[in-house]
Amino acid sequence: MNCIFLIIWLLSVSEFWAPVFCSGIGCGEPEPLQNGNVILISGSQNQHGSLLQYHCNEPFYSLPKGAKVNYTCSLDGKWKDEQNNSLIPQCIPVCGRPTVYPTGFGRIIGGKDAPLGSFPWQVLITDPHKGGGIVIGDYWIMTAAHVLHGNTRQRVKVYVGVKNLENLSESLEVASVFLHPNYNDSEKNYDHDIALIHVKNSISFNTEVMPLCLPTKDSKYTTGKNGYVSGFGLKEEDMYTNNLMYAQVPVVDQETCRKAIEKVDNTSNTPRLTDNMFCAGKPEGGMDSCQGDSGGPYILSEAGQFWAAGIVSWGFGCGQPGKYGVYTRVTNYIDWINKTIEEEEQRTICGRPIVSVETHQRILGGKVAPKESFPWQVHLSVQGGQSGGMLIDHKWILTAAHSLVYGENNQIAYVGHNNVENLTQSTPLEVASLHPHPGYNNPKYLSYDNDIALIKLQKPLPFNSSIMRVCLPAKGAEYITGWVSGFGLTDDDEMSNDLRYVRVPVVGQLTCRHSIDEVRRKKKEAPDLTDNMFCAGLPEGGKDTCVGDGGAPYVLKHGGVYWAAGIASWGFGCGEPGQYGVYTRVANYVKWIKQTMTDNSG
Ligand SMILES: *[C@@H]1O[C@H](CO)[C@@H](O)[C@H](O)[C@H]1NC(C)=O
Ligand SMILES: *[C@@H]1O[C@H](CO)[C@@H](O)[C@H](O)[C@H]1NC(C)=O
Ligand SMILES: *[C@@H]1O[C@H](CO)[C@@H](O)[C@H](O)[C@H]1NC(C)=O
Ligand SMILES: *[C@@H]1O[C@H](CO)[C@@H](O)[C@H](O)[C@H]1NC(C)=O
Ligand SMILES: *[C@@H]1O[C@H](CO)[C@@H](O)[C@H](O)[C@H]1NC(C)=O
Ligand SMILES: *[C@@H]1O[C@H](CO)[C@@H](O)[C@H](O)[C@H]1NC(C)=O
Ligand SMILES: *[C@@H]1O[C@H](CO)[C@@H](O)[C@H](O)[C@H]1NC(C)=O
Ligand SMILES: *[C@@H]1O[C@H](CO)[C@@H](O)[C@H](O)[C@H]1NC(C)=O
């Protein structure tokens, strides 16, 4: 507004109004920071020279060392740090620093009710067995393998931030479960008693939920050092409570514990203490972990930060003299934990490019997409033309049904570059099969309903920073303002060699239908807008709304992750006022997509 006002005012006094004042129309709204915020420090209206600062939600998230927080609006309309970098920082979860520290007790008989916020990494598992667990990351929970044994993920129920067993919120959705490969449930020896649970949705951290730090391989278990064990199974004077309980117990020397175990039972039916375990407890007995606590944490602290030393595994009785609690020694499993997490994230990660694009975007013909900003983009070269698509899995491309050409070797798919030359010089992906939606039937180009198709590849693609899938729509996904990317977006009337993108808002269904009626009045025939479609574009038009690629992805961002909202389907002309691009509404087809992928797996 300021800017326009300025033009009018200057026009009236001089000819010299030129782009000087408005060339940098400003940098637009800065990109929001997940788990943090952004504050304008100086300047106004996001104009050139404005300064802003990013902050993470302390004390639960912090910026990595060396991350930049100050960004200035530069002349070319971008927010940049002092190194002229326009990538925004990322907030990293803080681990092992509860807002309320548990207090130690010289001796305790019976556990203590844990004050709210003192063991925020505590997890409750109710199914298949009652047990505990430990939050170790925004998608990860660690527990004992024997708590989960032989059970599929559908039956695992996990809760975080539990205050009281009588009032459980909803269980987290479990994506997958990993038992240590050397754990053998039928041997009952508790060796390698460790498991990881991958949850579907990112866990947000606050006073009540925070991850526990993982140790390094050489973190020390010093005999006599006090640690804390916590759980919902600890009992007080033979009474189970509904509250989280904790107790302070010292690390016990390995030999002392081995002898104590042999003393209780030296027959072959008893588990042996292996080097993958350690013990904690007091020689005189007293409070200890108990049945129902299995999988929960035993924590030690280092410089005010707690780390996951042990996982409650087994023991004899509860808190009896000379009987110690036995824990999985977490330091022995750091490599396995790391490898499991990395492989799983590689397998399941979606919609998280390492390079993000600007959120404000209204440039004719779109803007050249930086390398690795739309890593799901697929370039399909089809007889005499081109179309777009997006990777939604290691072996699957989502595109429009109308852009498929049937026959052998007709679609040539490329990925991994933001330039047509580089794409076509790379090795094309081998296509295994085409799967247009069975409801697509468009002989006269007037019926684009169900304009969606899947392409299956011969070989699974490994993902990296330049090749990555986009997420599928979540339940109740909201259609607001997204990005469309393609090689067909043009600057002038030529095809583009570079991948380009524009940001365009979703238009109300009624507004769009009216604009189509308008065309129909002039041209007599026009396709119908169905509920399986949505429109996007700017009412005033502009080439920025023109998409040359059928099948091009329209993505929306939610919770820091991009998801596939639309597939470019049809439209009239290019960027004329009041005419919008029409996209297939992907959210209506999630079931079909998943079913098709399952039916044609292998
Ligand atoms: C960011 O800018 C503010 C205000 O100019 C300044 O006080 C602060 O030192 C800057 N921080 C960094 C890390 O450069
Ligand atoms: C950043 O860009 C400005 C203007 O283009 C230039 O003057 C400055 O030297 C650059 N700074 C760095 C660290 O590259
Ligand atoms: C259970 O939790 C809800 C919301 O967290 C709260 O409103 C309600 O009062 C709680 N009920 C009991 C019995 O604690
Ligand atoms: C697990 O232990 C049982 C009993 O010792 C044995 O029969 C079985 O082969 C073991 N399974 C694996 C996968 O090693
Ligand atoms: C337990 O049995 C082992 C051999 O099976 C023996 O070496 C050890 O001394 C015994 N320990 C005790 C406390 O009896
Ligand atoms: C695994 O270890 C490598 C090397 O130490 C590290 O860079 C990486 O961040 C770790 N990954 C996870 C998921 O902890
Ligand atoms: C193609 O890729 C190479 C190396 O990655 C790069 O140097 C070159 O600029 C790219 N070509 C185009 C036209 O972008
Ligand atoms: C990503 O993987 C592709 C195919 O495996 C490879 O050609 C490309 O160089 C990789 N890119 C990066 C940035 O690692």
C-alpha cells in the first residue's frame, strides 16, 4: 500500500517516479519458522532494508550453533542473512533438560510422584503389554523389545505427556516398529532387549513432552553414580498408582550384580547378565523398577542434561535386598539406533526439500526454481511433447491421466535436475506400467473428471537431496495457497528450459464455476468443473497462472512438509483475467492411490 501511495504521489509532482522506489516491492511475508517465530526488528511493510529475526520456541527448541538469525530485505526482493544466504534456519529439539528437575533422595522406600514436567520423555505403552518407553526424537520412541514382542504395529498403543492413567488422550499413530535383530523373544534371556517405534506424526515438544538425549558410544556408567528410573508400574506400599513415579538408584558394579543374580538363582532357567546390560539399585533393596515399567528410562545426567543410560529390562521381584534392576545398556546400541533411524527416514521421508522457495511470488512466467527446491518434480517426455509429474514413492509417479500416451516406451521419465538439458542428458527412468484412473474417460476433451494416473517404475529410486517424494494429502487437508512447478511455465511465449514455479491461491469453487460459464457462453463448449477438481490462480490473471505442463504438481505446505494437493489438468488460455488453472484434487484419490500401489507392488 505504501508503495502504491508513493507512486501516485510522486507521479503528481514529477516524471521521476520510475521503478526506483518500487523495484524492490519488498520481500513479502517472511517464511514462517517451524517450532519458532519471526519478528520484524526494523523497517516496515517488509520493504527493502527491513530487518527481521528468527527465534525458536525456547527452551524446547534451539537454533543449531552458527545458525543465522538476522535477515535483511535485499534489493532483489529476498530476505538474506549477512552471508547473502536466503535459506532460513531450522529449530532443533532440545533434549534432556526438563523444566522441573527431579530432586534426589538419599534413600527412598517407595517411589515418589513425579512432579509435572520432570520426566517429559516418559512414554506409556498400554498395548500389547503395559510398559514404558522413551521419547528420543520427534518421530521416535525407544523401548524394550520384550514389551512389544511378536506384535504388529496395529496393536501397539503409545502415549506421551501422560499425567494420569485414568485420563489418557489419544494414542500416537504408529508407523512401524523395529525390534533389535538379535533379540530372540523365545529365549527369554533379555539380551538385546531394545526396540524402536516410529510414529506417523511429528511429536511437538513443550513442558510435558521432550526428548531424552542419546548417549555417545563412550558415555560412562560410573558405579555408585545416582540415576533416576521412572514409570507407571512402580508401586507404593503394594498399591499401584495412576501417577508417574520415580526413584533414585545408583549404578551397580557389573560383577557385584552378576554374583547377586547367581545367588538368587543359578540354574540355567535364569537369564544371565550380559555386557549388553547393567544393573542399578541399592544393596539393601528399596524402591526399584517393577513389572509394568519395562521399556522405561533409566537416566544419568551430565552437565545438567539427562541421557538415556538404560531401558528397564528385567529383575527379580521388586526392590528386595540384594536384587537389582537390570537395564539394557543403551551405549552398546548407538550404531543400531542411528542406522535404523537413518534407513527408515530415507524410506519414509517426504516433502522436505533442503532448499525452500520464497513464499511470496508473483512474477510473470514464474520464477526459476533453485536446485533441490522441488525434488519430487518429474519431467515426462512423451511423443512430441512434455508433461509433468511428481514422485510419491520410490517406485511411483503421480501425473494426469490425460498426459499419458499409450504404447511401448512412450513415456520417458527424468528426475533429479531443474533444467531440461541436464534432465534429458541424464539416464531416463525405466517405466514398468501405466495406471490411469479407471473412471477417466475423455474422448472429446470435455470431461476431465478423474484426471489422475500412476506410473510405476522398474526399479526403486533412492532418495537424496535432489530426488525425493512429496507427501500424500493427510486427512482433512486444507486447500489454501500453494506452489505449482513445471518446465512449461513461460516467461515469454517460449517453452522454458528451467524448472519454474509460481505461488497461486486456491479459488472458491463457485467463483471458478462462474468463470467457466463465462467461457462456455463465448465458446459454447467447456468441460465441467467437478468436485474432484479445484481451481487456482489470481483473479487479475497474469502469466503466472499459466501452466504449460499437464500433470504438473501443485503442492501445499503444512507443518513444514509439502504435500501433493493438485495435478495440473486443464484451463483456458494462459493467465487471462478471471480464468483459472484447474487441478485434479488429489485428496479425493488417496485411497485409490494406495490401493493401486498395493495391488501392483512387487
Ligand atoms: C541481529 O540484529 C540485532 C539488531 O540489529 C543485533 O542487536 C544483533 O546483535 C544481531 N544478531 C546477530 C547474531 O547478528
Ligand atoms: C552480499 O551482497 C551484497 C550486494 O550484492 C554485497 O555488497 C556483499 O559484499 C555480499 N556479501 C557477502 C558476504 O557475500
Ligand atoms: C481429562 O483431560 C481433559 C483434557 O485434558 C480435562 O479437561 C479433564 O478435566 C480431565 N478429566 C479428569 C477426570 O481428570
Ligand atoms: C530363538 O530361540 C529359539 C530357542 O532357543 C530357537 O529355537 C530359535 O531358532 C531362535 N530364533 C532365532 C531367529 O534365532
Ligand atoms: C553359578 O554357576 C556357575 C557355573 O554354572 C559357577 O561358576 C558360579 O560360581 C555359580 N555361582 C554361585 C554364586 O553359585
Ligand atoms: C548417525 O551418525 C552420523 C555420523 O556420526 C551422524 O552424522 C548422523 O546425524 C547420525 N544420524 C542420526 C539419525 O542420529
Ligand atoms: C548441468 O549440470 C552441471 C553440473 O551439475 C552444471 O554445471 C550445469 O550448469 C548444468 N547445466 C545447466 C544448463 O543448468
Ligand atoms: C541423487 O541420486 C541420483 C541417482 O541415484 C544421483 O544421480 C545424484 O547424483 C544424487 N544427487 C545427490 C545430490 O546426491
